[in-house]
Amino acid sequence: MIVKVKKMKLEQAFKDYKQLRQMMYPYRTATHIIKAKLESIDDELKCENTYSPIHMIQSRIKSPESIIDKLERKGYPKTNNGMKCLNDIAGIRVVCHYINDIQYISQLLLLHEDIRLIKKSNYIDYPKESGYRSLHLVVKVPIYTKDGIISVPVEIQLRTIAMDCWASLEHELYYKNHYTVCEDMSRQLKECAEQMAKTDDKMQKIYQQLHNKTQ
Ligand code: GTP
Ligand code: MG
């Protein structure tokens, strides 16, 4: 029943629901391409150094329901043109082991000539007010369709295991208790983020010491 109501909402928003579904295919392909590139970078480094900087890669495509919600929230038209204003329909999260891996992986990815950087937000050197840390890239990837080449945006979030741990828990706490998280809790969460950032720095130094020893 709920599914039916949601589908009706989508059908009202996008006159041609089938067209909306068809529009999702290039985002899926773009996600596969970026994921394959990241896996290849990791593989190359692993073969060279027996060290794999990427701990985990996750990907997701925004559901049609979330797309409609976001278009409404941002005041964009619920049309194909409105969808083109969203950069995060395709999203990839890259969780790295150490903090220096983040810049290295992003530099190697941007060496690929078919990848075009659209936006870079460095929430590691400049954390968000909440304490959130990650490096965000929006890149465009060419996708070959039967009607020609289209350029598809993908949002890539790169972070350490510690940053991912914090972001997941903070999201969990806010998501479930949006109206009851008070100012003091936000302050405590920010402190946790700062402690985790210190741990990331320490872990990087330990890795470096060990690496120098074994060289
Ligand atoms: P949106 O339109 O909301 O996507 O804003 P934006 O394009 O400026 O995106 P932004 O750079 O703020 O990053 C958005 C994404 O980063 C979110 O969907 C989350 O995954 C993540 N993010 C940003 N801020 C926070 C935060 O304070 N806590 C957590 N847990 N995640 C965050
Ligand atoms: Mg976003």
C-alpha cells in the first residue's frame, strides 16, 4: 500500500515515471566505472608495496523517492532539468586506512583523463561545524549511450576508518533522535570527532615509523 502511494507521488511528480527509471541507468554505469578505477588503483599499489590503502568502497544510487524529496527541498523543478542540478544521485564512499591515503588516492584518480573534477570540498583541513571530516569530490564521467555520450556527475566521499566511524554514529544519533539531540550533545560529538582526528594523526605516524623500519 505504502509502495503504491509513493509510486503515485512519483508518477505525479514525473509525468513519465518510466522515463525517470530510464534516467537512472547512466548513474549506475558511472558508479561502476569509478568503482572499477578505484579498485584498480588499490590493486596496483597492493602489487607494488603489498599495502592496500583502501579499506572499503561503498556505492549507492539515490532512490527515485529521495530524488523527489531533494528536488522539493532545494526548490528545483521536478523534471529532467531539475535532476541535472543534483550532483549526488550517484555516490561512492571510499574508506581508507590512513589519513595520507586520502589525498594520494584522489590525486591518482584525477590523473585519469576521462574524469573531470567539478567540485572539491576539503572537510579534513576545514571540518564542518558538526565536527564532520571527509574529502568530497564531484567528478563527471563520460557514459556512452546509444544516443551519444553524456557526462554524469558522481559524488565521491573519501575518509579514514575513524572518520567513517564518527560519521556513521553521528548520522545514526541524529537520524533517530533529530529533535532531542541538544547543544551539549553536539558539543560532545564534536569533541569525539577531534579525538578521532588526533588518533588518525597518531596512527599515521606509527605507520610511517614501521614503514621506515622495514624499508
Ligand atoms: P547537500 O545538498 O545536502 O548534499 O549539500 P552539499 O552538496 O553541500 O553536500 P555536503 O558537502 O554538505 O555533503 C553532503 C553529504 O556529506 C551528506 O549527504 C553526508 O553523507 C555527508 N555529511 C555532510 N555533513 C555531515 C555531518 O555533519 N554529519 C554526517 N554524518 N555526514 C555529513
Ligand atoms: Mg549531497
